[in-house]
Amino acid sequence: MNAPHTEPFLTLQEIVAAARRNLAPGPWSYLVGGAETETTVRRNRQALDSIAFRPRVLRDVSSIDSSADFFDKKIRLPVMLAPIGGLESIVEGGAASAARGAAQFGVPLMLSSVCQPGLEATAAAADSVRVFQLYVRGGDAWVDDHVKRALDHGYAAFCLTVDVAMYSRRERDLIGRFVKPWRATAPAGSNFQSGLSWDQVKRFKDKHGVPLVLKGIATVEDAEIAVQHGVEVVYVSNHGGRQLDHGLGSASVLPQIVAAVGGRAEVWVDGGFMRGTDVVKAIALGAKTVGLGRLPCLGLAAAGAPGLVRALEILENEIQTCLGLLGVTSFAELTPRHVTAAAPVAEPGVFSAFPLLGDPADH
Ligand SMILES: Cc1cc2nc3c(=O)[nH]c(=O)nc-3n(C[C@H](O)[C@H](O)[C@H](O)COP(=O)(O)O)c2cc1C
């Protein structure tokens, strides 16, 4: 499925092109697609493209440190592999390959509960910094069992994804008749997490001491409720535009949520982050960690774990170039004064961050 890593990729654009060549139409559409009109997908990019930089000069940037903290661990960049269900349809070895790449490069992996080879085998595959993300498909005892297994296998935190009350209409998958391996075994007619409420978050916090991440917060109102429940991380996300269509871009709601949370929890963000400049924008606006969804998958699809490592190396190069050109030597020196609003110059799309290739979705 994935070509050996023979190409010396110099740009992320080449990695996207290689991924496109390697993936069959079904997995490709599953990876790149969003819900219904894919307006939320486009807004994620539009929000990032609506932020411009305000560079400062003559500040001796001869030595740049782009590392960050993740709970009590040092990581190489303030980014994390966001949870991806069904990675096994994108790369041989599924999450085990992702874990190997993440560990080799030095960034955390959040493992989806609907990804093979599962919680234990992924932990055994590589000693990556890791978080476990659960889709709640059982009762309290079932959830508690997953928490125990995650803690027993070195996961540093637990995540509930909360933007999936219903499973959305992914029209690329529907038109292509692509059935995700893990959806094929879901109970017929199941409405995903429609029964979940803040009561379960309260129960979780009362029962478990593990840091809790709530992924899929998109409003200041819910960020406030999350903080009141004592969650450690408010993860701003619209699921990469794959759940509710016609939402706002993540980067456009980030500043208000950072302000509302006011340091009472960490704020993480994802949605459309494809470039080093995107990551720098989020950190300048107050995010602690940026989740990468499709980008690592493209690296994995291009060339397996080495392809993921290469994608992250290029991202690191982009980030360090951006930091230096902004006149800062570390993320700690970045402030909201380094960014400002600006009109986007490109038509937003899932691949608008890679303009030299045209739109690989059309290929
Ligand atoms: C193929 C694919 C599968 C995903 N599966 C999950 C999942 O199992 N659990 C989850 O919380 N989010 C899932 N997501 C959402 C990502 O974790 C993340 O929120 C999103 O991809 C970020 O946007 P980006 O792809 O534009 O970076 C998935 C995303 C993709 C692209």
C-alpha cells in the first residue's frame, strides 16, 4: 500500500502528491473528506488564512528552540497527532506505524479507540508520548475499563470526543460506497454518542484522577462548562469539518475560547493545520498544543512511518523559519501581537495550503 521511502521529499506538497498516488479512491476520500457541503472544512482553512503575521526584526534569532511541554514531558514541537479512526486503511500497521513515527520524531500521539491494532498493541509498538481517545459505546463499567487499560499501558491522559452526538453525513464516503472498517461492526442504526451528556463528564471527573481532555469544543459557553467540570484540556475542534457542517473555522473561535478559559485549563486546537505557519499562528493566539489530523496521515500514506517523520521534519523546518522571521527564538516569546487579521488571498479548501500542486482532491 505504501511505497518505500526512496524519495527525498523536500516539501509537504510532494508528500501530499505521493499520498494521493498511493491511496485507493475509498481511503483517499475517507481521509480528505468532510461532512455534506464541506463548508466547515473550508472554513478551517479560511480562518487560518485570515491571520497575517506582524514580524519583528533585528532580534538575534541565531538559535531557535521550537520544543514545547506536554503534561510533564518535553516534546519536539507543540503538535500532536490527532486521533484518527481506521488508520489501518491508510497505512500498513495502522496506529502502530503512527506510534513509531511519532516516537522517532518526538511528538505525542492521541490514539483513537476505533483504530487498529488497539490500545495495548499500539503502546507496545513504540514508546511515544500517548493519550487515549474514547468514543463512548458502552456503560460506565466499559468506560472505566478503558481508563484502567489506558493507564496500565502508559497513556498520559484520557480524551472524550464530544462532537459526535450523531455520525455525520460524509458524502464522499456515501457516494463512493466506502464503509470504514470500524463502522461496519457498529450496531445498526446506532446514533453514535447521542445519549452522552455533561453528567458522564462529571462522573468521570469524580471517579478518575487521570487528566481529561474534551475534544470538540467549539463555543465559549461549552468551554466554560468544561472548565467548571474541572477538565484539564479544552480541545477546540470541529473534527476537521467532518461532523457538523457550516461551523466556524477552529482558528477563528480559538481566541475567544482562550480568553474565556483564562488559564484555568489548557487549550488545544485542531482543524486545517497543515503548515508550520499555521502552528505558529495557533500558539501566538494562546493554544498550548496543535492537533494534526490529515497531515500526519498524508505522511504515513506517502511512505509509512518514515514518511510521517519526514513530514514532521519539514513542518519543523517551516516552524523554525517562521519563528526566526518573526523575530522570536522560542514559542514562549510569541504573543497575540505577532498576528493580525487580514483578508485571505486564496480560495479555501482542504488542500489550499499546497497551491503548487493544484487541488490533489481533483486528481
Ligand atoms: C481520517 C480521519 C479519521 C478521524 N477519526 C477520528 C477519531 O476516531 N476520533 C476523533 O476524535 N477524531 C477523529 N478525526 C478528527 C481528527 O482527530 C481531527 O480533529 C481533525 O482531523 C483535525 O483536522 P485536520 O484533519 O484538518 O488537521 C478523524 C479525522 C480524520 C481525517
